[in-house]
Amino acid sequence: MEDKKIRNTTIHERIKMLVEAFASGKNTVFAQSLGISEANIRSYIRGVVPKADVLEKIVTTYDINAMWLLTGLGNMTIPNRVEVAVPITSDVTIKDFFAQFEPFLKGKEDLIIQQAEEIGRLKERNAQLERENMDLRTISNRNIAPQDVQQVFVEPETVQKV
């Protein structure tokens, strides 16, 4: 599978890939080596998010690259511990190191922008509701008859929903 396709997978799909690669597609074998139930593996593949201790067991038991497991970035089986300290000396190496995080960070940036836009819409809706609340308080303080209240507000069909 090419690197770009793996980067676009979910953690659930990556766990399924690990079951295929290390347990010949058998959830039971994979689960036994981790010391968890086969039902747990099945649920992770179907969409349940595994807890940190399970992720740790996967990483340490099969020597899986933790970054790959969590994000899809990098190689599946790069060891997580450094056997020999190798200093990074060239700018190209540092640039390559940080470049691998760029797609991940771009995705997070897009999510932040979407959430900021949603917050803006919610703030506008909140302000609208606060104005309506103040209008209702004003009306109730003036003792206006309930049938007259409808004339003060816009019909529900014309209110823009957020």
C-alpha cells in the first residue's frame, strides 16, 4: 500500500493491517499476543477507539512505530527506541524530519478553522437568542396578551437555522 493511502487510513484500519501482517488476519492470535480478548480487537477494527494501554501493548509487542499507529505517518515498523544516538547534523535531515508532520498538522489546522467557523455561527445564534430573550422579558413586563406576542417575532420558518 502506498504511503499516501496509509496516511489517509483510520487507526481502526491500521489495527486491521497489523492483524493481517502479524497474525495472518486472525484476531484471536493478535489478541492473545497482547493479552486482551479477541472481542476487543474486533471492536477496535469496527470503530471503537482503543485505550492508551492497548496502544502501548501493540507498539511494544510488535515493535510498531507509535507515530504510524496513531497518525499513519511514517513507516509501520520503525523501532520506537534509539539503539545508538545519532546526532542530526545536516539541515536537510532536520527539514525531512519535520516535513513528515506537515500533512498531519495541515489536517489539524483545517479542523481548527472549521471549529472556529462553527464557534462564530454559535456565537451569532446565541446573540440572537439573547436578544429574543430580552424582547420576551420586555413583553412580559408590559403585560402584553399572548396573542400579541406573535406579532413581535419573526415566524419560525423565516428564522435561519445554524
